[in-house]
Amino acid sequence: MERFLQEIDDGSRQVAFLDELPWLDTPKSGFLRAFEGFWNTWGRHRKNPMVVVCGSANSWVQDRLLNNRGGLYERVTHEIKLPPFTLSECEEFYEDRRIAMSRYDIAQSYMVFGGIPYYIGYLEPGVSLAQNVDAAFFAKNAKLRGEFDRLFDSVFVNPEAAKSIVRLLYARNAGFTRREISEKTWGAGRRSPFPQPQRPHRQ
């Protein structure tokens, strides 16, 4: 990136946009160290470069970028937090896209897509919500077919543990107790990888 920006530098503002930064920082990539070196040895000493980064893995952005204690310590100039759409904003979005949807269906779509603009952007007018969900997740070559695994893999060090709990909760409408979840996902006598709440000691 440094060489490319130098070659096209005409003195005007240079904006480098890195989308989904957490995905670039794979365990053996050495990306974060290289990115630190790029910014600290070249970028921050020039007046015209601006680097904009984003990522859907909130924990990575929080831990590795915003709260970085290494080479990127206090290097972030501005934060832009993009929350999901509200139900009202979803309704406006669907109206703008000419997607006919009742408020009941809007609420249903919110439970499926979470009000994330990127996801609901795949919905098409002229078909029902159920057809849209099927096309987005279950059809051959569906755009969001692997999103379940991608989301958990980007957030958790041990994603299979979290995914096993979600799959279990999906299996019964009545839900499960903490002990049932632990036994059904890790087996009786095995210790869950998730921290247990501490009970107060009685005096």
C-alpha cells in the first residue's frame, strides 16, 4: 500500500479504505504488525493520507484496534459507530425499495436479519418474506448461506463451543437451564469453556 500511495501521490488527500479488517488478521498472517509498521513509519508522518477501516467483528475492533496497547496505541482519530436499523428505519428502507411488507413481517424480518442494512439489502420486491429468506440463506449459491459460520468464526476464538449452544437452544422452544446446556453440549462432569457466574458468599 505504501508504494502504491507514493506512486500516485500528487499532494491531494489520499484515502485508503480497508473493509472487514478483522478478516485480514488471520492467526499466521502477521497483518496487524505489518499494518502498525506501515502507519507508524510512513503514514503518520505525512499530511495527506487518511486510512478508514471497518469490521463487523466488534470484539476484534474493540480489543485489537481501539484499545490497542502496542504500535496502534491512540492512533485512532475518529470512531463511527453504525448501529442496526430500528424497526421504523427498516420500514422506511422497505418502502424506499418498494418492498411491500406488513408491520408483522417487518418485525419477523428484524428477528431474522437483525436490522442490518447489509443483510436486508438482499431482499427483493415482489416476493414474500419467506421467499426472500429462502433465497438469502437456503437456495443454491445463496448470498448468506455461510454467514452463520463466518460470524461465529470472526468473533470467537473457539467458535464451535458457541455454535453448539446456539444449535441446542434452537432445538426446544421452552429453553434450557444453564446446567442442561452444559451437560448437553459438554457432557456431565466436563467443564464448560465459558466462565460461570460467581455466587456471593454467605456470612
